[in-house]
Amino acid sequence: MELLSLLYFLSCTIVLASGQNDYVQIGGIFGPDDHDLEVAFRYAVDRINMDRILFPHGGLKPLIEKVSPYDSFQTSKRVCNITQLGVAAIFGPSSRLTSNIVQSTCDTLEIPHLETRWDPKPHPRSCLINLHPYPQSYSRAIKDLLKEMQWKSFTIIYETNEGLVRLQEVLKSHGPSEYPITVRQLGEGHDHRPLLKQIQASSESHILLDCSVEKILEVLTQAKEVKMMEDYQSYVITNLDLHTVDMEEFRFGRTNITGFRMVDPQSKSIQNAVNDWQFGEMRSGRRINITANTVKTETALMYDAVRLFARAFVEMNRSSPINTTHLSCDDPGKWEPGYKLINYMKFMELSGLTGYVRFDVDGRRVDFPLDIIELDRNGFVKTGLWDYRTGINYTRTEDEKLSIISESLQNKTFVVSSRLGAPFLMEREPKGAYTGNERYEGYSMDLIDEVSKILGFKYVFELVPDGRYGSLDPKTKKWDGLVKQLLEKKADLAICDLTITYSREQAVDFTMPFMNLGISILYSKPVKQPPNLFSFLSPLSVDVWIYMATAYLGVSVVLFVLARLTPYEWNNPHPCNPDPEELETQFNLLNCMWFAIGSLMQQGCDFLPKAVSTRMVAGMWWFFTLIMISSYTANLAAFLTVERMDVTIESAEDLAKQTKIKYGAVEGGSTASFFKESNFSTYQRMWSFMESARPPVFAKSNSEGVERVSKGKRGYAFLMESTSIEYVVERQCDLTQVGGLLDSKGYGIALPLNSPYRTAVSGAVLKLQEGGKLHMLKTRWWKEKHGGGSCKEEKSSATESANELGLANVGGVFVVLISGMGAAAIVAVLEFLWNTKKVAVEERATFKSALQEELRFVLKCHGSTKPVRKGNAKEDSGGKSGGTGGGNSQGPYDKYGNVNKSNKSMVISPDELPSKK
């Protein structure tokens, strides 16, 4: 510090002693909040003045003016004051309104104007040089980053309309048809929770955030409050000052935060510059809150702008001396070296705090370097570079060791060992027509190909000789299969449906899982039971039907007994006779049964009870039938529409409880090891059954087990990984997965133990997972390729349309109807024959003649009246006098004085009624 102080004192002394003519005055215009910019401006001048090579006998003299960012008149006045003193360039301000005033004045007087603010407007043929990255170039950097991260669907959150300009290349490249995106704007207040909740509800996991540096922490904190960061979220933040934000509370979360920066806090040039600023302010009795980690982009750009001008001025002054001129805004002249100096700066290149500085012919900084930074537990770390010419170049590692490993992968050829098994690896058809890696296809091949593209290595696929996954022989303590290939250094990678297990991890290394799964049961689909002819009886159990029949008979008998007990159910059979000798009731046993059955069938009857007791019985019976019929009707629809399945097993417990259905797994595989080493009683019982079963229930491969299930006619179940079951049931529609997952595990890429490439390959797998590539590969090989998706999912939801009823479902109802009509016809024939015989006896005719007479009438099929058949006996002498003759008398009364029912057509008058004896 003492040395810097001494050098600074000597430089100032030399400048003062060199005379007024050696000064090169430059103006700096700053707002009230531009303290950091002013500090960078002043100490850049001081650092240049200390360089005696640039200015052996002089230096730069800063003229600083403070203006309000909203006062254009005062700004114009201050600029004119500076130009009257004679300046070679003007720097700033950072406000857009005041900057336009300064630029207009500089264009008029042809004085170089250097800016460091973000400005989307082009300024051709002007005196302006802007060191801030050109908006379109920076937009291209964002687009390249999203493309590299394989973001296809994401949400843009922006604060101002300038943010949309910054993202114009992103919006152009992600059209709504191919790459759908959502664009949302932050509100003017400080509460952004409603907006963030909407994004959370959309299940979007990729967020592109464009806002001021002051709002970054505010938005992320509120996103954490609405639980947007509990699940995996990936943020790309476009603000170049992201590295200055304190992300302490997000370092240990699962959220991935990525961004760009131009200022590297770890670089020596930044640290030296900050030391100069801190020392100079301390010497002046002022304090400055700037550290290497909090240097903003515009501050560093201001420092580079002063250095750029100084070098251009010195180099141009060597060829042709440059003198400043006092210029007035009232009588505007032009500074002749102005345009020459501007053009000279446009073609200069400088290595500054913000990387290399170069411009295009219009004075725009189109070409610039950017660091790609990501947040981890130690803060922001550099994970890659972006360059205008080469685009994204990921380092992907945090330290030099991993960087060297990544570079070594570029020229390495890996031997990848695998085994045949759909859909992970299959031979292409026709066999023998291809060579090399083209012989095979499948999920494993595509996954390794994607990883190789990320890491840059080449690969050769080779099949494992014994075709096994890899298991440890407890006797010889040796491994077989893929694990053996890695242990013997015959392969660098092993990939297939290889499960990560504890025993295997003791022998080889695994990457992070590229697929999660569990053990499940493959079994034949349940057989649909043919509909029962009498399925309409199914809504009620046999017991209920028996109880209902018993209740029906019981109610009929009770009603019959009560009707005989109560006097109110006995009626006068002759309403015209007020003093009958006999009473009769309608509720005989048959009528009681008819009344009960009519009520049960919801049809009613032509007579009803009159007494309170019998009405109570009838009311209770009606209530009973109401509930029973309603319950029956409600349950009948489900029994007629739902297809009945012959389900035998639904879980592993069901398998363990029986011995009729055999079950097994791949011999020596991880599934068999799971049951063998399990401490759960059910799984131990299942392992004992599999191990002792004869003939053996184990299969040599998954395909053999699947074939055995298909041919087993529901007599064999196969235990295998759920992913393999998903593949099979997509193609063989007679098979299905039974029950849930018995465990949870994953498939991983195996490498030799302590392989230096494990972290790099795991990072590539993680990158593919974040970009959704793994899901795409699984969809391709499970549901699209080689007959995938041929089996449609069965509809089982209650909201779906009901099945159509066929004759087999309701045929029993027709049987009952036809049977009832047949029984009724038989009874009618018997009644007809009985009545014909009775008529033949009464008429003293033969049965045949009477039958013929009755059949003639029946076969006429018309008319609704039938004459009364009369006997052949002669009438009594009483004739119409109403005598009380013999049994065949046709008078109105019989020999007992009762109405003669055999002659109902006779009309009598009240005078003819017999008098009471």
C-alpha cells in the first residue's frame, strides 16, 4: 500500500510539473446514484497516469459533473460547460434520458462519447461507442444456453419491455408450434406470489428470469415461499450482475440456478482494481463498499472505457499530435480529430476487466466473452464459456482435475459391454447385414450415444460372452457376466437393464440411475367370465332371496289370520239384503298371497284391507318392498354392466398363500437375489417355494420367463423388473402387471471401480435427465418402436361409459317371462277342460260335443261377450212365477230362498223379494 501511495504521489507531481499543455481533459457525467461508476472513472484515470509509458510527461485530467437523471436542461448546461473547457471525450451518464442529451451534443461537436449502459437502439454514424454487450448478441448467448440445456418448454418472467428486446432471439427461435413457451410479466409492486403460484400450478420446471439485480433475490425468495423450489426447478437468470447477489439460502437446495457474467471476481485484474479503489478512497477519508464479488458490470465497463480511450489517444497522438479545442454550444464548431479518434477506437482491441474488447464498424460491442456460472454449495462457480464465434463451451467441472478428465475423453474410445434384451439392446434386421455398432439398436445404444455427444468420446459395443448380468458365486467368490468384464478390464462401460445393488457396488462403480423401477409380477390377464343366464338374480344373495320368499309367505299367512279375526274384513255378500244370514271376506289364503305378490311387484291389487290391523300389516309390507325393490334396482345396473373377471392373484401375498400357481425369476439375477436375501417373511416363503419347486421355476432370461407365462394358461407368474413388464404388456395384450412394486431401485451405467470417468458420465446422465432426453428415449423404445402401444389401456373408471348389455346379460329375464307365460297357458287349458266337463254334465251332453262347442266360440277371436249356457231340462210349472221348484229351476230364488246364482241374467223387482218368515 505504501508503494502504491508513493507511485501515486510521484505521478501527480509529474503531471503538475509537466504543464497545462500536457493534460488531456476528459469529462465524466454521473447521476446521484452512480457512485461506483464515478470511483471506477477516477481511479482508472489515476492508474493510467501512473503508466509513464503511455504519458511520459502528462496524463488525463477528469472533469466530473453530477446531474439528475430526470433533468435534461441541467444536463445540457453541464455538458456545454465541459466542452467550453476543452475535452477529448465524455463518459456517461447511465440514465437513458440524460444520455440522449449528451450524445446529441457530442454528435454536434464531434466529440467522442463513451457509454457503458444497456442500449437497444442502433446509432450508426454517430460519435457514440458503447462498451456494453450489444443486445442482439447477448440475446443470442441466452438462446445458445437454452439450446445447450435442451429446454423445449419453459416460462419467461420479465420485468420491463426492455427485457423482451433482450430475449428477442429466444422468442424467434422458440415458436409456439415447435417449442411452446409462456411469457409473463412481473407486477409493479413487490408481491409476486400470485404470479408465481400460477406458474407453480402449471407444473413448469424451467424458468427464464429477466429482471433488475435488485429484484432477483426478491423473486427467488417468494418462489421458495410458494414451494416452487421444493421440486426440481431450473432457472436461467439473464442479469449480468447475478454474481453480485447473495444466494446463501439457495446454495443447498435442489434448484439449479444458471446465468452469465462478464466480471470474474477471481481474476487478478479485478482484485487489483478493487484494491486501488479501496486504497484511494481510504486515503481520501472516504469509505467504499465494493469488493471483488460485488463489482457490477457497468462499473467494470467504465474502467475499461477509460483505458480504451487512453490507449487510442496515445497511439493516435504519436502519429499526429492531438490538441483539444474549447467548443461552445452557442456557436457550435467541430473538433476535427474527433471522428478520427472514434474510428481509431472502433478498430482497437483491448484486454480489460470484462474480457477482450472489440467493436464492429458501428461502434457496437458485438463480440465479447461470457462466463457461464451455476450455483452450488460453494456459491457461483464457472461451468462454461460463451463466445460469439464458438458458442457454448462447457467445462462442466469445478476443479482442474475434472477439467483434465473431460478433455481426455475427447480422444478416447470406450469399449461398452452389454447383453441382448429388448428394448435395451437388440440386433437389427436383417441379421448379418450390418457391421460394428450398426449391428445393434435399442435404449442402451441411444443412451450411450447421447452421453458420448456430451462428453465427446467414441464407443464400441460388445456383447458379454455368457449373456449374464453379473452375480457373485458364493463358492468361488468370482463374478460372472457384465461385472466380470469390467473387473477383467475387458470393458470400460457396461450398460443394459443392470440393477444397482449393494453387492455389485462393492465390485464396480455405478453412475446415477438413468431409470428408476421396482420388482413386480407378470401374469396373464384375467379371463372374462361368460354372463350368467340368471344374472338378474345376482344383486341379492341366495340368503336374501330365501328370506324374501319366507317373508312373503309369512305376511300372506298373517294377513289371512288377521282378516279372519277382525270383524271389519267380513262383508255382506248381498248388498240389497240388509239382514243377510252369511258374511264373507275377500282375504282368503289365495287372495292374501295375490295381494302380497302384487305389492312386491309394485303393481297393486283390486281389493284393499279395511281394518286397522290388516292395514298395518299392508303398510309394513309396502315399506319392506319399497326398500328391497329400490336396493335391487340400484344394484342391478352394476351387476349387468360390469364385466366379471376370473381374478386369482392381485399381489405377492396372494402368490405366497397358494401353491397352485407357480412363479419364478431370472436365475442369478438381481430379482432372485432380492428374494434370497430378504428378511421379510412373505418374500422368504416365496424364495423357499421357488428354490424347492420341481420342475425348476427359474428362467435363463426375461424372454424365456415371458414365454412361459404366455403358455402357462394362468398357471405361471414371472417376477421381473417393472420396466421390462411395461415393455412386454405394451406388445402382448394377453399379459398384464399384477400388484405394485415390491421394492425400489434403479438401472445405472457400470464402470470399473474408482474409475476417473464416473463423475463425468454421471454428469452427462444428469444433464440428459434435466433436459427430458431420458424420458424421450423411454417413450421411443417402450411405446413407439417395435410394436409398442398396440395394447390399449382398459377402461375401468366409473366415469366412463357403461358396457352395452347383450342377450347373455338379460336372457334369464326372458326365460322367466316365457316360463311364466307357458305355465299360465297350461293352467288356462286345464281350466278350460274342467269348465267344459262341468258344462257337459249340466247340459247332459257328451264331453266331445261340449268341447267342440266351446272351441268354436274360442276360435272366433272376436266379440267380448259370451252367452250363458242353459241346461236341456224342462222348466217347472211355476215358470216365471218364481216358485221354489227343484234344483234345476230357473227362477230367481232357489229352494232355500237365496238368489239363484245360476241365472244371473234374470231381472227381478223388489216386490218379488221373499218376505221374512
